[in-house]
Amino acid sequence: MPKDKKYSKSLSFEDIKEFLEVRPCDKNYENYIKPGLLYFTEDLNVLAKELGVDRIIPKGLFVEGIYGGEKKKGEEEYAGLVLTEYSLDNMVFKFKLHNTRSVLVVPANYLTKYGIKVYKMIYVGEINPFRITRYLDIILSQRGEKSLGEFLREALRLNERDISAEDRRKIEKLIGEVQQPGTIATLNMNKYYVVYRRIRAFTASIFKPTADNFIVKDEVGHVECRDEHTAYYYAAILNYLAFKVIETERSFVRTQYARPLLALYIAGLSWNNMDDETRKKIVELSKTLHEKAPSKEYANQRIALKDIARLSEFRELVKTIDSKISKESLEEALNMVSGKGVEE
């Protein structure tokens, strides 16, 4: 409308029709409404197809008791399922649980008896932009938490003469607190994955399983990709969007799930929507950044993103993607994953 005219809810179509401009839409009806349908239906199978990936898993496995309880006033922290050391031969399995000093020794056949297996877990606290710092060795039972509890009780019984009273109390409390799913879903060794934090800052990294015992914790979302190029591409786009949140002085939405993936799709940054030349450049920059990303601990992911932004390759990545997204599309994407206020 002209500058000298003011909008009012009382205006009718007749009042404003002379100021309207009709433009043809460059999309057919189906493609025009698709982003809206995805947003309201949250159909992850459809979104995966649109992104050109095999699967979207917005939440990993729920496991309670990984590191044991925090030391609080009047309470004793308990043992954790994370193994600080372990060994296995034909006769015995030796292991030490987090927050304990005692090495427990059980017959090797007890692992089969109780369905126990040592898994390598991708944990939210170990994911930084373009880097997974380490994997957690953790024991779980393929038969569920009841069998895991029985195994730990048997381990206590067999080692009662050698274990300290303090460690016994910690492990007994772990048995009462531990939770795990009845079925352990492991990652496919033939696939590439993008793993990202699903709590607040959704920083991401590519991952290719090297064994059949890798699992993902529930605070981590992951995307199963058919090839490494697609995985490198989406890891770069997710880190770009996370960086844009802090660059624009916004606050992250607490629980993200698949929001970042839907946001990048709505912004027109999907693999299928990008031209070949730019797509190739983003993949190459992502590969380099995965090699150069610092392997260290950060107080929070805002600091991690500011640290990665010091690298020339990341600045080039941001510049490249900026040239392919409109201000309006970026704003719409950021509105899905963040708020206007800055987090303390």
C-alpha cells in the first residue's frame, strides 16, 4: 500500500484491490503447499524423501544411569553404566563402572546368559561442530533392563570379597535407577550418518560406523544417508543454521527433534534444491572442516560455534550458503529453531 495509507482490519477488499499486484507463482499447487503440510503433519518419511536421505531418527535410545547420579547435598552419587576399563577373553570378562574403583570379574559366558554387550554410544556432550570428540563404552542387555540388573547383581555376588562397601552401595543404587529399552537399535555399518544435538544448539557431525555395536543416546538426533556426500552436505547446513542463530543474537528452542531438518528444507537448502556446483563446494568445505575442527571440550555450543567460525573454510561456507538463501527464507528457518531473545 502507498506510504500515506495505513492498514486497518476494517478495510475491505474493495478498499485495497487497486493497490494489489498479482504475480504468477513459479511452483505448482502441490509443491507450494508441501512445506506447510510437512510442518503441520511432521511426516518424517515424507521429509526424508524430500531431503534425499534414507531415514530421519529425531531421538536415540533412552538410557538412564550412564554416568550415575550427581553428587548432591546429603546424597551419594552412584555408579554409571559407562566403562572406564574392560577386557574380555575366553574365560572372564573384567570391567570397571564409572564412579567406582573396583574391577569386577565375571565368567565370560555370563555375557551370553544375560544378553550383555559392550556398546559404543554417541553421547550429546561429545558432539561439537564437525566433530565427535569420543564414544562412550557402555554395557547394556539385549534383553532389557531386568536382565541388565540381574547381571549386575550377579557381578556383585561373585565379587563380594573384593569389592569395597562404597562401590557396592553405588552399584546397588545403579541397579535401582537403571533404565534401557528392550530392543537395542544399532547403526548400520553400510550407511553414513549425520548426528546432531537435539537439545538447543543442534551442532552436527558426520559419522560412519566401524563396527556393529554403535548406538545413539536419546538427546541426539540422526539422519541416515545413503552416501558420504549427502552426509557431509547436511552436517554443513545444520552447523550453518546453528551459527546463524547466534550470529543473529537469538536463543535456541530447547527441544529440537527434527525441527532443524524441516527448517533447512523450508529455507530451500535441501540437497535436491541446491545446484550441483554449490553442492559440491559445500561438501568439500565440510570435509575440510571435519578434518580441522578442534577436538576439545566447550562450556557450551555458542563458544564452539564461535571457535569454528575462526576457520577460513567455515567463513567461506557461510558466505557460500548466504549467497543461496534469501533474507526472508533464512528468517523463516530461524523462527522454527530459535526465539528472539539471547540465552544467558
